[in-house]
Amino acid sequence: MPPMNRNSPALSSDSASVQDYVKAIYASTEWRDQPVTSSQLAVRLGVANSSVSGMVRKLVDLGLAVHEPYSAIELTAEGHRLALAMVRRHRLLETFLVQELGYAWDEVHDEAELLEHTVSDTFIERLANKLGHPERDPHGDPIPAADGTVDVPEANQLGRLDPGHTGHIIRISDANPDLLRFLSAERISLDSRVEVMGHRPFGGPLVVRIGSAEHLRELDLGDEAAAALWVANDTPHENCLLRT
Amino acid sequence: MPPMNRNSPALSSDSASVQDYVKAIYASTEWRDQPVTSSQLAVRLGVANSSVSGMVRKLVDLGLAVHEPYSAIELTAEGHRLALAMVRRHRLLETFLVQELGYAWDEVHDEAELLEHTVSDTFIERLANKLGHPERDPHGDPIPAADGTVDVPEANQLGRLDPGHTGHIIRISDANPDLLRFLSAERISLDSRVEVMGHRPFGGPLVVRIGSAEHLRELDLGDEAAAALWVANDTPHENCLLRT
DNA sequence: TCCCTTTTTTCGGCATACCTAAATTTACGA
DNA sequence: TCGTAAATTTAGGTATGCCGAAAAAAGGGA
């Protein structure tokens, strides 16, 4: 049974699975450039390693990925295009769910994950139009343009910055809905200002001063929160402050 | 691979196929009460007869349909509930596509057909809310309420009315997009007034006077158009005018 | 260098929904 | 009543994507 997308030049070669695999491969290189291994994909997609082997062979046959047996998996130009098309779909849908249907931050991911395979190109472009062609989604992830161009801002995970660094939050990973709810409750959002203070003794939580442009308050953040918040430099030349 | 609906009590038992079959069975009884046969289902769903036999067995196993071999297929109460839930989804989605995304009449059916299997109950209820809980879709089909109640208006196909009958159009079948475009071009829409004049000689087209409350103009309609337009009586007691 | 652990691939199987072709049952006219 | 044509079901087979188990390759420590 192939109920798949009609009307989708960029998405011509696909079952939902192909799309998911390509997107997962792309995701592991979007914010830091690490080629992905078979087992990492299996974890991310929640399937067995053997399933990944099988599907990766198919991706290679379709010309979407390159893969030497027993080594990392990478996308072809074609695969990269497909991944960006899917990411565009996903992020426009998330934006729609939040702006038009009143979804909360932490609710949109799963819904968009399903819808992105189903809607037509026409739907997506009309939606983009209605939303005014937004450039980032509710989590701060950049939305690729219809022509496949993306601008991924320079940013680092908060937890990887040294004390003294200042910046503002431009991305919040949506991997963990609980964390998103916590951040909501603490009124931490995109564009919040943040200053890194340092760790509490004995490897304790990271202390930051965080809030709106006017009101910064001190807050302790656990490792997961520190990893989920991505910060753009206020002082882009002081990269020396970045812990490597 | 079962990527199906989470979060859907009324829709718990389903692949997309089950939903489609149940909806198709329901559809054949919505406007006139005719139980559907195996081969009719096959035509409607675009599959082979043998596929219908197989899936109907499954529907029976799931408690969604009743079926004596070699006879007509009917829904159980449970199947009827599922069908109404799917119809609600479909019609709300069509309404959304037209009202919010600027789709034309004739474009919405296929898109809704895919989306209805994918969106969550949460999505549907928030959408209903945003749309103001509409009672009919862009084609005039009634939208079942969330609790499963529907009000299917009394109506007859225009082609089945005798000369002299007057009424207004409350439903336009969306089965043929070309026909919808024709009707659009002729500015025939929901709530248009119509008077049946009669057939041109030798079984020619049906002549009607049709238009808005003020301006009626004469128009010839072919059999397909006359079958697609459903008319509510202005004079509900004169059923004698209905050709049987 | 060798071995043992970890990673990855291969192999056989399951489930779904579809198809074609071959039975079977029904229904209607002679 | 019979017999054939039409409708329907069964039987056997395809494709997809998943799994677990077993085989194969890679990699690091002694």
C-alpha cells in the first residue's frame, strides 16, 4: 500500500521511512558536523540495527546516501535536498501548530512528525504564505527556504561555554518535552539573554544569569538544560571563551 | 510499520485502510440508505474485489462490520462511530483548507483524504475550535459533532425532481473536480436557489432556473450535474413532486 | 601480533495490504 | 428446473519494513 505524496517533486522518492531516515542522517550534521553511524541511527529512529542496514542499502540504491560497509553514513546532494525539504515541512508545521492552533511548545513535535509525510507541496507553500514565510520555528531552528537554502546561525550549547560568556538564546532543542515545560515555567524562551557564571562546586549545576534584556536573574541549570540551550555570541570575536 | 494515530480513543482500531473501508461503507448509506456490496466498495476504493473480501473479514474480526458471505456489508454501532469520526475529520479539514489556506473547492478532497488519517484528535478539536465549530463543509456535507451526532438534512438530487419543484442547493457532491469547476464558473454554489423547468425534448439536458434569491437565470444541466446537486424542498409537504 | 569485544551486516521470518487467477455461490432467464 | 453469467470468496504470490539470531568485520589492549 503506497498512499504517499503526490505533487512533490523534491520528495518524489519516498515512503515515510525513507524520509525519516534521510532526515535523521541530516539532523546529526545540522548543528555539529558529525557523520552518523548505523547504530546511532537505530537509536534515533527506535529501530533495530538490522533495520538500519536494510534501509541504508535502499537509500544508497535510491541515490540518497553514500555508505561504505562498516563505516559512517552520509547524504548525497540529492539526499540533502530531500532532507531539507522534510525539515522545511516539519518546521513550518510546528510554527503553524503554535501560531494558529494554540499548541504549546512541547506538544508540536510529534504532530509535525506525522504531518510532514502527508501534506502536499501545495499545502506547505500555502501555509508558508499564510505564516508570512517565517525564518525560524518555535524552537529557533531555521526553516529552509523553498529553494533549499538555509542559514544555520553560529551558536554553541550553553553547557560548552566558559564563565563570563554572554549571549542570547537562539535555539532550544525540542528533544525532551519535559525540559521544554520546565523552561516555559522559568520563562526562558528564544531571545532570552544569558550570562554564564560558572559551575557550583563539585561538578554541580551550571549557574547562569538569564532573562529579558532588562531583568536577569540567577538560575541553576542541569546538564540536560545546559545542552539543550544554544547561545549566539554577543561578542562573536571572543571565541576564546568557548570551552573545547 | 504502524505509524498510526496515537491519542485517538474513537479511532483506536486502525490502519489507514480500515478507516478508509469503514468510511466508504458509511458513505454509501449517508444520503440514501443502500447497503453496499463488495464490488461497489472495490470500485469506490480503487482496489480489486479480492482485496475487499480480505479487508471486510478483518473489519468483521475487529467488530466494525457485519457480513454474511455473498451478501451486503453493514457497519456495527462501533463501525458507525469510527466512520463518523473519520467523516468529521475529513470535513473539518476540508473546511480548514478552504477557509484558512485559500484552497479552491475542487482541490480539497484529496488533501483531506490523506490528512484525516494522520492528524490527532487534539488537532481536530483545536481546528474545530478555530473554525468556530462549523456545521457543514464547503460542499454542504454535514460535519458530525465530536460526540458523534449528525444532522443529515432532507434533500434530493436535482435530477430526481419533477418540473415545478423549487428549492435551494444544500449539497454539491465533490466526486468530480471538473464538475466543481464548471459549477464555480457558472456561479452555482451552496444555497443557490433553483427551479426545475423540465427536460429538453428527446431526453435532452435538464433545464433549470438557478441563481441567487434575486436573479434566476435559465441553464441546461447534464445528467452528472443534475445528480451532483442536492436540493432541499422549499415546500417540504409537496413530496408528490419527487419522481420515484 | 593475537584475541576478544563491539559494531555492523546478513539471513530467515512476521505482518500488512495489495494483486491475479481459480474456485465457489448466487441469481435470473429459458 | 436447469444452466449460464455475474458476483464473491479463496488460494497463492508480491512488496515493504520491521525483528531476532547468527555471521562477519573492526578495533583496542596485552
